[in-house]
Amino acid sequence: MSRLIRLDQTGHTVLAQWSQGDSIAVQDARDALRAELDRGYFAVTSDVTGTATQVRELPLDAELVILRRPIAGG
């Protein structure tokens, strides 16, 4: 089962879980991802080598999609 999580002050919050064959859960996860992207969050996932990639669409085969706020800096 794949998960969409948002990093926050509690550590993280699970926003959605899905399996590729569950079209309702997939749509719920897509909607949750879109809502968080619209709020200014970045979404990242990692590949088998550990390289993080920013995503704007829900990768159905990803085990974990992490949402985080942009890093502030000067």
C-alpha cells in the first residue's frame, strides 16, 4: 500500500493511502496531492537508488510520496 504524507510539526501526517487497483483510493490520493500542491507544498518521491525527485502528479507505483514546505532562505 502506497502512502501520501505531509511533513509537519507532529513529524508527519498520512493524508492518503492507495493501491493501484483501488480507483477510489487513487482518486482520493490525487485530490489530496493536488490540494497540498495548491497550498504551496512540494511533493517528492525517491527511486531505488535513493535519489529524490519532485513530482506534480501522483506516481501510482511509488511507495511513499512526501509533501513538504519550500525551504526558506536568503
